[in-house]
Amino acid sequence: RGGIWTQDVNLYRPDEIPPGFCCVPGGPYIFGGEHAGGGAEEAKVTEDLFVARFPVTAGEYLEFLNDLCASGRAEEARKRQPREADVLYLREAGGRFELMPESEKGALLTSGDLPVIGISWFDTMVLMSWRSAREGRPYRLLHEEEFEKAARGVDARVYPWGDDYDGSYANTT
């Protein structure tokens, strides 16, 4: 904030940015620091990133699981079903997975618009591989440095909106 630098910037055509993604321009930023839970602040540089605007939804994850079932990989789909310990967040009916009704005890994934929960890093890697193959472009999770640049911006803010906490900018219910 308040600094000056010169940088070449890539401009992307709308068809070059995947639907539902935002461009985070590459360039310098401050990584780490006391409020980021790390060591001393460091100046780092990233490449351009395309970051999903929203988390993967339960509906998108259902599509993935049901495609696994349709391609003869039902056992793998069962293994990758969202869960916490022995509590399953989706149910299987007729060789397909579906959302739980709100009336069912412990139902958390009751809408396809909710972010998917209860999946592991390994499940996510298989999901990214499946989506990459299906859409013909690479998908992956952000690395720590990329995530911090996208979340904090370039000027070492503690929160995306500044250094002071303001619950009106966050979903803190």
C-alpha cells in the first residue's frame, strides 16, 4: 500500500478465463508475518493465477461421484463420499448418490449450492484430475504462497479488507 512499482500485466480474453474463476495478476506481494502465522514477512513474486470464485459445491461433487459410478467405479465413489468418521453426508440410492433431505438427522449437505464438506485432500486430488480430463484444462489446489497472495493481496493486510477485523465483511454467524 502506498508503494510504486512498474510491471508488465497480461490481459486475458474472457474465453481464456475459466467460467467461475477470477484472475489474480502475478507480481510482488508480502508473504508471512506475525498475523499470517508464520515467520518474518518476505517479499515474494507469483505468476498469474486463475482462482475459483467459490468453493466446489455439493452439486459439483455429486456430479463427480455419479460419473465415477456411471463409469464402473462405484466402489471408488463410495470411498470418496463426503463424511466425518462414520457419518456419511450423501446417500446412495439406485447406484447414484444424492443429497440428504433436511428432515434426515444430521443432514448437512441438503442443497447442491452448499460448499462440499467432509472430503480429504486425496479426494480433492482425484476430483481435480477428473475435472481436468473432462474440461481439457488443468485444475489443482493453490499452493500456500498462491493462496496467501489471492487472500491477502499485495500489501500484507491481515484481512482482505484491511488490518482491523470487521465482522460485517465476513460470514461469522
